[in-house]
Amino acid sequence: MGSVSATTSSDVLADRLAALRRDGRRALVAYCTAGHPDRARSLALLRGLAANGADVIEVGVPFSDPLADGPVIQRSSQRALEGGMTLAGTLALVQEAALDVPVVLFSYLNPLIAAGTDVLERAAAAGVHGVLVTDLPLGADPERERWLGEGPLEFVRLVAPTTPAERLAAITAHGRGFVYLISRLGVTGESAELPADLPESIARVRAVTDLPICVGFGVSRPEQARAIGAHADGVVVGSAIVRAADTRVDAACALVRDLRTALDSR
Amino acid sequence: MSTVQIEERFGAFGGRYVPETLIPALDELTAAYRAAMADPVFTRELDDALRHYVGRPSALSSAPRFSALIGATVWLKREDLNHTGAHKINNALAQAMLAVRMGKRRIIAETGAGQHGVATATACARLGLECVVYMGEEDMRRQSLNVFRMRLLGATIVPVTSGTRTLKDATSEAIRDWVTTCPTSHYIIGSVVGPAPYPAMVREFQACVGREARAQLLERTGGLPRTVVACVGGGSNAMGIFHAFVPDAAVELIGVEAAGEGLQTDRHSASLSLGSPGVLHGALSLLLQDANGQVHPAHSVSAGLDYPGVGPEHAHLRTTGRATYVAVTDAEALEGFKLLARLEGVIPALETSHAVAWLAANRGRWSASDHILLCVSGRGDKDVAQVSEMGILAT
């Protein structure tokens, strides 16, 4: 596999993050699960996240067995599936939302495989710009990694606190858009405290790549976002938004507004 | 000691489809496993433990009354006689010893029927390791005796209430624990499933079953069996008994899956018979799933077979045609349970009962001079409460 990190005019995600970096701003990546709490409110949430300051929206494709997710996102996936949400339904939702910010599909591999080989083209046509696959680490499946890496979507790769340096370099060489740095060992979910060694983790990634670095897993509160913004290019907030949306879309939008304010007032 | 074989893929199947966080842990495990198997001190300690603690080699019993019914000579490989009552201890003890070698003092396990949980709790008690077992709430109800045994052995049981509350969700929850604790914990997976190196490593730790049986049969009958039969959920007892016979092309290998309420219904666990390629729990294998790639809940009367996936090597053996996979319903399995008890004085696990029932349903298929090897993967004591509630003796 050759390097696919070169930015082209179609790299909407990379361009957006580069523009933020030029302006000295930090990216707010907001996650929601497609179809949660139901289709209508999911659509309202997508638009609300964009309108209240999200720079990038990660749309979770609900999966029956989400290994990398904690209880909040597990329950949101379950609820979305019970409401009949599918990958095709997720793409229709993104298309209908017609967002003015880049959209990254956040999926497990199995629904992507089941959707067929033209799913990346269909996603691009629906207004998706990037794709992130939680259970497809570098080298796990070269053929499918090539499919994702050479397709129309920017293939965002994840790195973990356990990833050794030489592997970090190899992963980031194959990534596009941004590098998703998992902040801590474990699954998605809110944390009271950020890991003490997070600045060093960010520095380790910074040493091997020029791609923007966004930090996720365990980031939920505005002051945490602000603290991460001192070191990273952006933050990803998921479970806290999903938990707020469990009860009210407005509450999730208010959280995004507070996160935006915190990130901009560093 | 020869170098151990650690396939990352079996044909198109297998692999390491896990969150990035686990990749270094899987690399570390692969290296530690390879080094341990090349270390005569480790292999001698493992052999000693299998011999003097587990009770290996397990007996190979003739089964004259059952053989008369089948119309060929059936031999029972008695994994039910192992310490803790099933083949599961072979793998659990070996992995626990490997964990000690890796300096990991906390063990995670998933369990369905409870046999792997009991085996892991047992190994941890013996080696002084902390043990956390994830078990679906539904399975805890079905297998309350094993829950008590695990607690008695000092393990912590974590009830899993997500999804179908069975083995599938217990496995997901165990993997989530491991993603969080991998620098200090070892995950003892109970079957030939999961990301590499687990399918190859668990197969190797269970391969003693087939190696012993092959030698025992050669000694007792002077030849190899016509057919080897084992039940398949995740498939560890089947891989364990098949492995030594895979190069013996004339030996037919039959894996018996759970057809639950029938293959024509959507309540079964027959991933090899009716599944399609998909990724679950870190491996690409055959999987029960819907058109959207969502995993379809499995069903079986037997908690140990109630799993929508299967080990990737079985998917490969099915694809190449080296092994044949068939399925037996809940009702047929219950008949098999009673049959082996009445004819041979061996109460088989409900899992094993599927293999017994397939033989009974196919009686007359062999010539009188044929030998058949049946893996009695576990004993049925754990199942008697559940089966007695079903009123089996009334029939």
C-alpha cells in the first residue's frame, strides 16, 4: 500500500482541519449515533450539532455488538437498531440533514462489509466525507484497508496509548483527515479525569505525523476539552452528547455550545 | 521442542479485527506463547499439570450397547472425566500458566454453559490468580450450579445484561474489560474463536484430546476410526479432537451444531450450516447475521452452543470440505442426553448430546467393521436441573 496521505481537492475533512489550524482554533468533533433516540430526533440532533459549533460530525452506524463502546453508546445503538436504523438508513439521514460541516462515518467493519463494495461511493454521494472503522487496525486486512484507503472517503485511523512508536508512524502514514488518538485504555465513555500522561501521548503522535490530532474517549466536559486543546488539534466528544440526547436534543446542543465556548476561550 | 504453528488466518478466515488498543497485547501474547512452547520447562510443567491435576490422558471407553444401536464400534473419548468435568480445563489451565509466565495476575474469562468459567476459576485458584468471569444473565439462570461453583472457587462473576444476555454478550463484555486492563490482565478465551493468536493457541491446548485418542485407537484397534464426531459451538472440543486427524484423509470429520428449534426457524445456532462470512469478536468467520450485518441472536437448549459465530478454522475446514458440519435440534439432543445415560451409564453434557443424537439418527450409515470416535466433551451434571424441569423422564 502506498502513501495515501497527500491532500487533494476532495479532502474536505483535511481542508477543514487545516483551515482551523491556520486560524489557531481547535476542532470540535461531535459524535452521535444514527437513529438515536429515534429517526426524527436524530435528524434534529445532527443539524443541532452543526448549528451549535461542531466542526466535524461523527455519525455512528449502530451495530449489534459494539466491542469498543461503553454502556451509553451501546444503549444508543441498541435503541437505534430497535427503531430500524441501518447503514443505508444512516446514509439517507446524512443526506437529508444536508450539513455544512464534514461528516465522518464511525462504524464497525461488519455492517460496512454487509452493505456491499459500492457503499463508500454511496456514502460519498450522500454527503459523507470520512470513514473510521473501530475494529480494523492497521495490517488486520490489507485488502479491505486498501478498499477504504483508496475509496472516495478520507480513511481516518485510530491510535492508542498502547501503540508503539514504529507502529504509530506506520498507522499515521496510512491515515487521512486527522489522527484519532484514543486518550486512554478502554472503551468509549465519560471520565472524571483525563489521563495524566495525555500530553506525552499527543507529543508521541505529533513526532511522527503532520496530520491534525483529535483526542477522544473519555472527553465529556468543557474544561476537559479546553485542557486537551492546549496540546491537540481537536477533541471528540461522544458519550456525553449521546447521554444528553437520551432525554433532550436541546440538552445535547447546549453541551456542544459549552464545549465550543471552552475550546475557543483557551 | 518443535516450533508451534500460529496461523493468523485459516484460508480467508481468522485475522485480528479488534480495537487498536489490543494489537500490542495480542503481539505480546503471541510472542509469549511461542516462547513458552519452545521452553522445555514450561511444556514439562504443563504436561505434569495435565497428568496429575487434570487427570490426562482421559480414558477411551468402549460403548458396547450404544455401538449395537449404531451398527458400528463407537469409542467415547472421555473429556467428561477430566477435573471440572469437561475439556475446557485443558485450555484454561494452560493459558493461566502462560499468564503467570507473562507476569499477569488478573484473569478475565467469558462463559456460556459455565464450564469454561469453572475451569478458569479452578486454574486461577490453583495458581493464585484473580479471576473475573463474565456470564450472561440468561445463562446464569440456566446454569446456576456452575455459578455457585465459580464463586466457591473464589471467582468474581459479572452478570451481563446487554443484548441477548448469553455467551455472545459475555464475550463482548470480557473483551471490553481486556481493552481497559490489557497491560495487567490476561484474557482466557474459552474456545477457538477471537483474534489471532487465540484460535491457533486454543486449538493447540486442546489438541491433546485428538492426539491421545488417535494413539489410544491405534493401540486398541490397530487402525484409525472411519469417523470422528464432536459437537460445535465455538468449536474447541471439535478442533481439539479433529486436529490430529486432519492429515488422515480417510478419516471423516463431523461437527454437530445446534439446530435449536429447527434450521427452518430463526432459532438455532448453526453458523456453519447457515451462516455467512462476517466479523465478530475479532475474527472473520461464518456468522449468523441479517442482511445489514447485524449479528442475529443464536438459540440452543445448550448454553455452550448458544453462540452465533464459530471458530475460523472450522469455517475453513468446511470451505475446503475437509470436515462436514451437520445440525441437531434441541429435541433430538435431549433424546441423545437420555440415550447415552441409559445405554452406557454416561450422562453427557447437553452440548455433547448433540453429537450423540446425530450418531443415533444416522445409525446404519456405517459397516459393522467401522470404528467411530465420539468426543464426550463434558459431563451432564450441570444440565440435570434444567433437563428435569423439562420433564424428560415423563416421556
